[in-house]
Amino acid sequence: MTGRVAGKTALVTGAASGIGRAAAQLFAAEGARVIIADINADAAAAVAAETGGEFVALDVSSEAAWSAAVNHVGERYQGLDILVNNAGISPHDTIEDFDLEQWRHIHSVVVESVALGCKHGLSLLRHSPAGAIVNLSSVAGMIGTTNYASYGAAKAGVRNLTKSVAMYCAQRKYPVRANSVHPGSIDTPILDADKARYGGRAVTMREKSIPLGRLGQAVEVANAVLFLASDEASFITGTELVVDGGFTAR
Ligand SMILES: NC(=O)c1ccc[n+]([C@@H]2O[C@H](COP(=O)([O-])OP(=O)(O)OC[C@H]3O[C@@H](n4cnc5c(N)ncnc54)[C@H](O)[C@@H]3O)[C@@H](O)[C@H]2O)c1
């Protein structure tokens, strides 16, 4: 079998769309069995058909759902090598106008989900010969923003949690690496609400702030995810890989 992740089993959350879909496609092309985990059943089933993978219904904010999904993966695939915690939402709010229920919802989907995924996923990953966790954070988890108060706080949580998972696995001598990926502005359906609200300005305003002068594409983030998930990154754990066209370099 050939391919950069040949013979591995990979579960990608939020794989029905955007970056998760692109990652699932790359993993499949590079020889992995892919599990397409999402709440959007129709779109996820289509990605499963494209990739030859399996759709598993998973609300990442539910511990019961994680437990069921991981049990299923253990029974059907006898193990798990790669977990990509990618599912997410990114509503706007500010420190003066945020709603506490909404804050809690964002934290539940964006960061509690990652903790639950790592907790349950490790029961299988620690038995892999070379396990890898890749968590999708954001540049908004590294620098301050005006309009992503809740989201930025939750993504900063993902950044730090990933390092804790990496340290824990190393200390326990689990053969599992954990790293975070930090996209800047990437042209996926997550930007649709902004495009509906601001029209073309949603893109041009972003492009002006990016040194490379354009939005990123989902596959450009998926390439970083694939690298960190593969054995090419065998000495890389607890680190963060920024994919932002230079946005945070200034
Ligand atoms: N696109 C960007 O500009 C950008 C920038 C920084 C970080 N990110 C992060 O990258 C990740 C992927 O984003 P994207 O741009 O591909 O977005 P997207 O909207 O295209 O895809 C997100 C996917 O997550 C799924 N999802 C949402 N809530 C879920 C839940 N509770 N359980 C399971 N699945 C759920 C959606 O159904 C969808 O398929 C997210 O974590 C996002 O925060 C994206």
C-alpha cells in the first residue's frame, strides 16, 4: 500500500464541509480509511461517497455521542491512528455585547468538543503504533480580535489544551503526538454569514490584511493537517502550525 498515511484509520470531525472535507479527501487519496464525522448528515454522506469513507453522525459537543462514535470505530476498524478535531462554528460577538448562553454554546462546540474528542479518542489512539491528534485552532486563538471574543477565547483554549494533551501522552509514553493548526482567513462556507452581511467587502477587507493578498483555500490548510498527522512529523508534538498567508507575521 502506498501513500503518506497508508493503512491508517483517520476520524475527521466537521468533515462534511470546508477544511474537514479537504482533509478527508487528502487522507483518502494518501491511503487512509476515513471516518466522516459531522452533524450535517446529507453533506457528510456525500463526502463519504467521494472518499470511500464512512459517515458517522457525531455532535462533537456531546460526550455520549463521542463515546458511541469511538466505540463504533473500535469495533469496526479495530483501532484509530489519526484524530482531527476540526468541527467548529465562528459567530461574532464582542466583550461588551456577548450573550452568556451564546458564549457557553461556542465554548461547547469549539473547545469542550476537542477535550471530549481527545479524552475518548485516546482510548483507541494510545494503542496505535503511531497515533496523531490534530486540533483546529485559529489565528484568533493567538492574537486579540475585536469581533470574535467568545470564539477567540475558545480557540486559545484549543491551543493550550493541545499542548497539555501532547505533554500527557509523552509522559505516559503513549505513542501519540498532538499538535494544533491555526488558519487565518480561509475561503470556506464558514465565511458565508459574513459574505451575506457585508457582501464583497467580507472578502476584500480580509484580503487587504493578508500579506499574500488573498484568502487561503481549504486544501492549503488540509495539507498542513496531513503533514502533522503523518509519520513525516514523527518528532513534532505540542507545536502550532500557522497557515495564514503571513497575517500574524507582521
Ligand atoms: N475558514 C476559516 O477562515 C477558518 C479560520 C480559522 C479557523 N477555522 C477553523 O477550521 C475549522 C473548520 O472550519 P471551516 O472553515 O472548514 O468551516 P465549515 O463551516 O466549512 O465546516 C465546519 C463543519 O463543522 C460541522 N459542525 C459544526 N458544528 C458541529 C457539531 N456540533 N458537531 C459536529 N460537526 C459540527 C459543520 O456541519 C461543518 O461541516 C473550524 O474549527 C474553524 O473554526 C476556520
